[in-house]
Amino acid sequence: MDGPINFGENDKYWGLLVDGFTHPSYEIAYNHRYYQYLFESYGFKTYYKQEGFHVDLTKELPEKFMKISEWVAKKPEYEFKHFTWEEKEKFTEDFAEAFNLAWTPYKENFEPLKPEYIRKTLTKAKAIIDEEFSWLAYHNGRPIAISLMYPDVNMILKHMNGKLSLWNKLKFVYLKQKKTMTRIRGVLLGVIPKFQGLGVEAAVIWNIAQSVKNKPQYKEVELSWVADFNPKMRKIFVIVGGVSAKHYITYRYLFDRNATFKRYPMPEEKEKREKTKDTRPTE
């Protein structure tokens, strides 16, 4: 049994917050400190660790990073497009394709993301979506990378005392127009394996950065969590100036108390396992 996790995609409410009790963000796990003791004293063990990075938008991205990003972004075989409601259907289909290819190597018992789920998510978040915060990267017309971000609506919801009355709906519109939301919530960023390490991630972030420059009310990005089994993405977050601000743990509990506990495999362990399968003699 794994937990605490969301019964669905891992883009929300995943893992137990164990350090960095600063502010609750929209759809990001937040809990009391003593929960860690409850889980561990019951018998749950660390399956993998996660970090939440914050980026200060008042600072410029590193010059070296900017040069690499611009160089990749201007290559003719690459195209970078942000979400628009007019092209919602194409975005939905392309997003699902890129997501499934990017996350398959990292998730056990992976279930492909269906376009219907994305449509529902977009509809649910329509009131807060900024079209220029969600991007797709293409290589010769094929979707290869995705990024999904939106304003942290918790900065408004905290003023509503958990009630969505008519008065609070009016208050929501007012506070949104007053640009109360100064933090961006990074939901996910992913690149399909074939294009990882080629600067595509950097180019996507560069495009987002250009969009944010025109929206000075935003001061900070809380990036999506990155697990210890994904060092490549962690490196990207550090390069762009991300600071490790929150720490989470996803636990696993074995009902068979005599069974050997194993942590989520690191990339090198997975590669070794795959090589062993490939070299195994066939009968």
C-alpha cells in the first residue's frame, strides 16, 4: 500500500510533506508535522523522496541557460506553442501523447493519460488558466515536451473560509482582477526520453519566462515536485535557479511483514535490470 497519494494522476496531492511548512498551494500536499510520525510508527517506509523547488521570478535566468535555450528555440525543426482555447482539442490530443511517452519510464504500472481527463481538467480550471503558462514543444510536427502551469488560486481561496457563496464568487472575481495571485503553480514539466538532455526542457522554460515578463504581478513559481528517481529533471530545476523549499515522502506499507522491502528503483538500477533481460538466453 502506497501513500499518501491521489487516486488518479500524480500531478496533485502526492506524498507527505515532511519539511518546508510555509504555505499551502493549490492541489499540493499539505499536512500537520506529526503525520510523519504516524506513518512511520505504523510501519510505512520511505518508497521515494520528493522535492518541491521554488524559483524567484524577480531574478534573471542564468546567462548560460538563456543562451542554450534561445539556441534550441530557434532551430527550424523545433516549434514551441502555448495553449489557446481555440486549439483546445489539438492541445489535448498532443498533450496526452507527449505525457504518456515522457512518464512511462518513471511510473510503475503506468496507465496512459486519456484526453478526456485533460479536457475535464481544463474545464475545471478555466477560471484561472492563463493560456501563456502551458506549452507544448514539437519536433518536425511531433509533440515531444509539455509544461502545464497556472496561477496559484489558493492565494484567493484562503480569503473565502472554505465557502463558495455568491458573495465569495464576486470576491473571487474582484481579487483576481486586483492581481492578488503573485505565485505560479507548476503542475508538470516533461520531455520524452529521446529528446531529454538536448536543451528542449530549457527552451520550454525560456518560452514561459518570456511570457511571465509581461505579467509583473507574478513573483514566484512553485515548480512541480521532482522525485529522487528523476535526477535529470532535478538538475534542470537547479540550473534555472530553483531552490529546494519543500520535501515530501511517498511511503509504502507491506502487508506481508516478513517480505523484503525495496525502494523505488533508481534510473541506473532500471537500466541494469533491462540489460539483464536483454542478455538473458531464450529457450
